[in-house]
Amino acid sequence: MASYNTSEFRKGLKVLIDNEPYLMIDMEFMKPGKGQAVYRTKLKNLLRGNVIDRNYRSGDSIDAAEIEEHSAQYLYNDSKNWFFMNPESFEQFSISKEILGDLVKFLKDGTTVEVMLWNGRAISIEPPKSVDLQVTYTEPAARGNTATNVQKSATVETGAEVFVPAFINIGDVVKVDTRTGEYIERAAKS
């Protein structure tokens, strides 16, 4: 099994700790006046999402997590699991709603995502940075209140609630940031 020496530590490294995959989200090198250098790391568990702090001395090593990343296409869901397909092999797999979290609010049929696989099991997805979604319900704008920066709530085709400018109406297509859930701009109707 491959491993990383402390000199190879960097953000984005995928490592194995206690037989679970972790992502190194922060790394700080500290050289005290006396003694060995210390590498302070913040590691995010890719299965549970919790973050731990670990310190390593110069010369230590960590096992590498063998994680594969593939493109996949969202197909459908049964309200507990979301099903995806690898476009090259046509292999289908599912990811539970607990793992996906709030990302499910922005997935519509045919959306291409990046899937992270560990030991043949899908453990997380990376959606596109933005998606175009059609507004299915919103209150009409108050007359004369369209020139200012007034926002109102709108429900989009996936069921997510997004705050949009007052000029957006039912049937409009809006671009939404999948990381924050915020309105970006009005998109062209498809």
C-alpha cells in the first residue's frame, strides 16, 4: 500500500486513518526552536463528515487512501437513495440521502457529477458549480417594487427553495450556485 511522508503533506491529500478515508483540508508546518518539526493537520472523514486534528512529527508517514473519481450521471431517486450511472461502463450505483445531504436539492435528471469511490463504494459526489432550474412557484412581484434589490422565495423544479429577485416569475429558469444555494442569474429558457 502506498503512503505519504510528512514532506509530501498538502491540502487535498486523501489518506487512510483507522481504516477510514480522510481528506486533508489543512496542513501547517511548525518548526519550534528545539526538537523536531511538527506538521499540524485537519482531516475530514469522507464517510461521516467529521473533522479531526492530528499532529505528525517530521519523518512520520500516513497510508494513502485508494480513492477513484469518475464522472456519473444522475438518473432518479426513491427518496432514500439517489441512483447514478457511469457513462462509459453503464454501471449503476446508489448513494444514500444521508451522505448526499443538501446536494439532493440541486440534482435533476441527467445532471453530470463527479463521484468519489472507495473500495468500490460511492462515498460522495461533487455536483457542477451551478445548475439551471425552472421556477415552479413564486409569489408575483409587488407593483413598483421591481427596481430595488428586493428578494422573494421561489420553489424550483427539484423542490429546493431559493431566494430570487422580485422580477422572477413562474416558468423562468434561474442559475443556482450548488455550494451555497444562492441565485446567480436568470438563465435562458431551455
